[in-house]
Amino acid sequence: MKRCPVCQTENQDTSQFCKKCRAQLSDSTFQDKKEKVLGKKKIKSSWTPAFLTFIVVILVGMGYWLIRRDTVADPKISSQPKVSNKVNYSGQIIRMTDIQAKIENNKISIPVNIVKEKKIVYFQYEGNGRIVPLLSYLSPSGRVVTAVSLCEPCRSTRFHIDENKLICNACATEWTLEDLKGIQGGCLNYPPDVIPNRINGDQIQMDEKDVTQWRPRV
């Protein structure tokens, strides 16, 4: 229908003049259709950026959750014994010191004072047909942590302390020194696997069976 621009009366599409006031009617049918089509396109286009933004936010959130869900702190560290007051590693880079472990009465032992002095040490268990690399370090809270000295994905056995981080010498993956929670790098989900220990006199002791039964996670 054509609407009269003067009196607003509705007229047939084919009418040239208004049936009420006889004013000339413009041929607006094509223009009206054009505006309707363009209007619909504008509405659809206006939704596209918002929809894409929503999808991107969802994907980023899912990716972050998948990455972070497995890099939580190792709960076994909270059971590791405390042997000193808090340690300040600010501004320090400390390399591993190699030491010799003693195996006796099904126990693997290393001196407490050596770990307290050197801060991070490397030693090996050899027995029952296996060689297992091991480490021990002093956490910032003063706990003595013992673990398998292996970054399993890259197979490196050597680490160092850089301020409050434990870092793999090969791939440079970083974990927090206090709880071995992943910070950055390619092997985040595989920090050195913690082995329980106890203090017996001046010795840090691990059960031999905990080491011989250990198997790589990857």
C-alpha cells in the first residue's frame, strides 16, 4: 500500500494520486523494500562481532582451565619435614651440588646439614637393578623436599634454583619452589615427583621401596 504524504491515507500500490486529497503519490514501493532488506542486513551484521567475541571468551576460558587444572600445588610437599626457619632466595641463583647417598636397612639417607648449606643437592639411588636420580632442596618455608630428579617429558635430571623458582636446566620450565606449582614452560605438569621423607637424627631418610617402586608418569 502507498501512504499519501499529505493526508496519510492508504492507497493501492498502482495508484498515482491519493483517492482522498488527490495529491500525487511517489512510487516508494521499491525504496521501501530496499530499506527493509538493508535494515535486516544491518541487524544481522550488528550481532556478528558480539557473537564472535562471546565465542572467543568461552574458548580462552576453557583453554586457561585446561592448562591450569593440572598445575596445582603438590599436596605431598605439605607433609615434608621442616628443618629450618624461612629461607630468603631473593636475587640468588643456586646450582645443584652432587653428593653421595647412603643405603642401609632399606633406607636412603643424606645429611640434613648438607641440604641446609647447599640448598639443592643431587644424588642417585642404585639398587635392585635400577638407577634413579634424586634431589633434595630447602623450600622458602624451611621444609626439606625430596623428589625424583627428572623432568620427565624432556628427560633432564638437572635443575637449579632461581630466586623462589625451581627451573629445569634443559627446557627452562619453572615451578614455584615452595609447592612445585607450574609457572611457565613446556613441562608444567611434570615437576620432580615428590618422594616422602622423614628426619632421623642428622639424616634425611627415604624408604627404599618408595624409590624402587617409582615409575615415570609419561
